[in-house]
Amino acid sequence: MRARVVLAAARGDENRAIAEDLNINRETVARWRSRVAGCGVDAIMKDLPRGGRKPTTRPEVESRIIRVTTQEKPKNATHWSTRTLAEELGVSQSMVYRVWKANGLKPHLIRTFKVSNDPRFEEKLRDVVGLYLNPPANALVLSADEKTSIQALDRTQPGLPLVKGRCGTATHDYRRNGTTTLLAAMELGHGEVIATCMQRHRHQEWIKFLAMIDAQTPSELDLHVIVDNYATHKHEKVKRWLKRHPRFHMHFIPTSSSWLNIVEGFFRNLDERRLKRDAFRSVPQLIDTIMSYVENHNDDPKPIVWTKAADVILEKVGRARVALDKSATE
């Protein structure tokens, strides 16, 4: 705007015409013409010092707000709010809010985590990540698991639809209509999912699912199956079944490392996109919905691309363990 005022003035336009053309008032035009005439064209690139006193309170209390927020707890709560911390420190609530926002502090939020204590953590991690990054020739790599106790929940009243100015609604209470267990295996090369629903999740059901995988995959290929440490997967009868089917090679992720099992992402998407906000009056309706989701996924599957090398993961886990040890000693 300032540059346009100067250029228009250089053309000889009057203040009224410049103001109308730029949709500003004539006083603004006159002010910038006068300033450029007195200080040169460089004046349009900077502002003059403004009136009012310089802020003094925030620099004095900011470090204290940060220290108390991160290192202390209120007497009768697990974390501070802007109001409780303002009362504690004798400052305004808006001051606390501004300091928190400037420093990325969010005491009301918490993120869950778990660092594995598996004594064979590195060995198992390198084994699984090696399969993700360099799958063996003439073989399929599958990530398999159970999503147990999926509930068929029906809302007690119909929800209201999404409309302009209002989000969709659902009752907070529900009716329980039974449960099912989803057993799924995701093939990494193409992203297709082999899945079935069963009433229970014992070793008997796991063996049936392994037989299903055996039947639905090319018989000439070896199968490298990545699973967690659930006792069902290590049952003696399961081990005997695997001995009779030598093309199966089981790979166990470290304990407390479900993030390493890719099929968990499929379960999360199923829950968020299809199950969480729907209502089911019966278990068969729930199963039909789950299997429909699997079929739609398999109509356009995407290969799974793993990018993190084992060394990168181990370095991050190492930093987490150091931080945990430091926290335990303080």
C-alpha cells in the first residue's frame, strides 16, 4: 500500500484520487507522501517507534511460569490450569496462557508410551525390521494379530445428523449386543488383508486362521508371519501345527512393541473409520460391517512401505531409556 501511494504520487495523482483508488483515507495518503518527502523512499520499509510503555511483566515472570508448570504440581490436582497457576503466582490468566502458547506448553494433554523391557529387544527388532526393509525372495511377509472383544454397541436413541453450524450427535450410553474377534493378516507386498471373525481367540481359533492363510496364499511361497507374544501364538498345539507346515516361519516382535506390527494400523483405521461412530444391533451385523470394510480395502490395496532403519529406532529407544533412568533417580 505504501509503495502504491508513492508511485501514484510520482505520477502526479492527487490525494483524493489515490485514496479512492487504494480504498484508504486521504490522511493516510498525505502522511506517507510527507514521510517519503522528508526521509526518502526507504521510509516505506519500516515503522516509526510507537507510543506506550514497553512490556515489563512478562519477561519478569515467564521463567517462573515455565519452571512451576514443568517442575511442580498443584496441591489438589495432577496438573496446572491457566486459572490455578495464575492464582498461585499472582499473575493474570491471560499472561499464563500467552507464556504457555509461546513455549508450546500443554499441561492438560498427555501422551501414552511404553519402552520395551524385552531382553531380546534388539534381536527381535532387527529381525522384523529386516523383513520389512528387505523381504526374502520367493516368500510373503504377513503381519498378523487378533483384534479381540469388538463390541456390537447400539445407541439408546437415534443420533442427530451433521448440519451447518452443528456437529453430528450420539447418545453417551449404549446397549451391548455381544462381541466378536477379528483375526487378520496383512501381506506387505500388496497390502491385501486376509481376515475372519470368530467368537473366541484361543489357540484353536489361531490354528484355524493359520490354515486359512495357508489355503489363501500360493503354496510354492514361504510365509514369514510377524506376530506379538500373546500366549495363544506360542501354544504347544500351535507349534506342532507349524512343524507340519514348514513353509510358515514365525517372527515375534519385542514385548510392549505393538507399534512394530503393521496390522495394528489396519485395526486402528477400522475402528476410527467404520466402527467407533456406528451402531450395531447384533453381532452378525457387526461382522458383516467388518468384512465389508476388509473387502473394500482389498479392492484397492496399497503396498506397505517401511522407512525406519533398525539403527534409527534403537537410537531413539536408547534416548528414551536414558530419560527414564534419569527421571527414576530424581
